[in-house]
Amino acid sequence: MKKLLSKALLVIAGCMIVISCSNQSAADMVDNMIDVRLSLSISGTAYTKDVDNPDETLDYTTDNQNNINDLYILLVDKNGKFQYLVEELLVQNNTRTLYRGLIQRPAAGSRLVLMANVNQQGMSGSADTRTWLNSFKGQDVKNIYNNAIFSNNTGVWSLSGRSIPMWGEVEVGTPVDGNVTFSCNMYKALAKINIWVNEKKGIEGFVINEVVVKNSLDKGYCVSQSPLSNDISVQYEDPYVPAGAANRTYDAEYANLNVTTAYSDEIYVVEQNNQAQDLNPITIEVHYTYDGAAGTGIINFKDETGNPFNVTRNHSYIFNISNVRGVETNVSLVYDVLDYYDVHRIDLGFN
């Protein structure tokens, strides 16, 4: 709930002779091909729809943030070499959470790599995504990761037209006949920023008219090669930024607002090393009116000691404007991750 992390349950039912609801006969299975079914259950959706008593202090994941627009599944051997894409991958339901395809019986140490929402990112140039991915066949899968870079230099990231890239992997070993179940975490390539006013209760006379995100980066990796923490609640601890990434030429402007309680689920940014000496750190410019007087506040990504902290993928950053005193606004930062229930607050101030 308090996260941008999505944990997906990947269910693979594999057998040499297809039974259950499939009309496919054993003769259709050639060589060592296995008919597989994949079910992705991304946490957050059920809470968003069905929670009886939502906790207003938590950041709930939305369906749009979890949307799977396209999915590619790569078989990678024990040496990290990309072998092939899962063939004839078909969507089996309207929510795009159930998939079916064919894989060869994998050797020991093999793993499945999942890359979602790749088509909209423009990484393959003029080639379609499948052709682009297949051009790396036989190479280390990291060569795909190193080239899977998306642009983020214009406009705002709108989920209505561009789903969030995701990645996950799971070791498959050598499945035996019968059903095999694997679980897999899917990690989003973006971070989310929310701005709350007095814990979403509002402050009398205070209205946010515009939010401008300045100095975010112009590109990002679909897949991070930073190590994952052993503690799943921490996920990634450090950003993984492409070489040559620079501050955006254009600010991301969210204008014509009339926000009195919260501006949520609208601002998405790529991860960023705010301590890099050759880049300007990301900042959030808040244009507001208070009792009819216009003002502007700057939110910096700095901790209580004034040191900058990084923007890391798959995290949700919540800035809570707690009170207004004249032209000064004190801001508290809340950042939450999956299953991390000790909420951290860092008192900051508009400059």
C-alpha cells in the first residue's frame, strides 16, 4: 500500500502433455516444448478497489500505475546468455494479467526475464520490439539492459499514453511434469511524487495553482543493474543512471490546478543521483495562493541535515505541506516502500 513497488505473482503451469482447459493435443507439442500459462497478480490493485476502510495516510497504488500494455519474456541460461523469447505469448483475459506461451524445457540455472511496457518507450528505433530484442540473441542479457534506455525530455509522463516500464526475473531450474509455481517481483522504472496539504485535510485559504518539476533527468534505464537489497521492503537503495544523462531541457509543468488537499498520482520521474557534481539536483516548484496572495515555494530533495538524497526507482515520495506562516510554508517529506511501516518524516522548508 505505501509503495510504488508492485509484487507480481507469476504462475507457470507446465506439462509435456497439455490437459485442463486447453484443446491442444500432445501431437501439437514438439520436441521439448512446454505449454505455459502465466498469471500476473500485481499488488495494490485489490487494495485500491476493494479496501473497506482506506487509510488516508497511505499511498495506494492505482490500476494505471500497474497497467501492463505489452510483455516480453526472455529465457536466459545459467551463464546469463539470452536464448530466446517465449513464443506465441497470448493475452488470456481483459485485465492483461493472464498469459500463455511456449517454452523449451529449460536447463538447470535458467531464468525467465520479464520486461513490460517496452513498446511505448522508443528504444528499438525503427525496428519492432521483438526484432530488436532478438538481435541480442546469444549475448549477455546485460547488453539488452544497457541499451534499454528511454527518453524523458519533453512534457509530463502521462500514464494515459505511456505505461511505466517494468522488469522482473525468476529462476526456473528444470521443471518436472505437472504444475510449477514461481513468484516474481516486478519493479517499476519510475519514482512517483505526491504533494499533500496538511495530510490531505487542507489548510484554509491555501490553494496550489501549479507544480513545476525542474532539473529531472532526460533519460532512464528500463532495467536497473544496481543490487537489490536483501530486505524486500528496501528494494533498490541506489539509482542506476545512464551515462550521458543530463538535466531536462524543458521543465515538467502541471498547470491550471486548483488543489486544496492533495496532488497525487500525476508526477512521475526517472531516478536520479542528486549528489552528482555535474548535474543540478531535482527540485519541485510549487506556485500557490494563500488568503488571496500569490507565493512560490521550492521543495528540495534534502534530508534534515541539508544533504541531498537521491530519487530511486519504484519508490513513492510524499511531500506534506503541514502549515503556512505568512509567505513561509513548512514541508514534511514522507517516503514509503512496500511493507515498510515505519514512516519517516523529514522537516523541510520552502526557500
